[in-house]
Amino acid sequence: MSTTNEETQILQDLWEKDPKNWKLGFIYYNRQDKRAFIPKRIKILGMTYNFANSKSLIFIIIATVLVVYFLSK
């Protein structure tokens, strides 16, 4: 079954608004959502990570290692 862009957008909006996908109110965790970065609950505040997505976890680890590396110099 193929989904259109409009159906995909509606599904993503539903996921973003579902309180079960937000841990502690600010950590987005949804295994069904394949996006690594999603808009925050308050869209004006930017983007957040989908902690259920391995790509976002890899990005967080690499970014943390780089920050620690450059701060330790």
C-alpha cells in the first residue's frame, strides 16, 4: 500500500501531537517515525531528535565527542 505525501504529513502530525511519543514532555521517542529530526512541540523553538531513531543517536554521540574533544584542547 502506497501513501501519498499528504497522508504521510497527516500521520507525522498525529505522531507529533500524541503525548505518548513525548517522554518527560520534551523527549520525542517514536519507533514508527523514521525521521531523525522532528519539529519541537512548540514549532518556533526549532527541531529535536527522535531518540528511537539510530541515526539521531549516532549524530548525538558524534556531536558530543567533538564538543568534548575541542573543549579539552
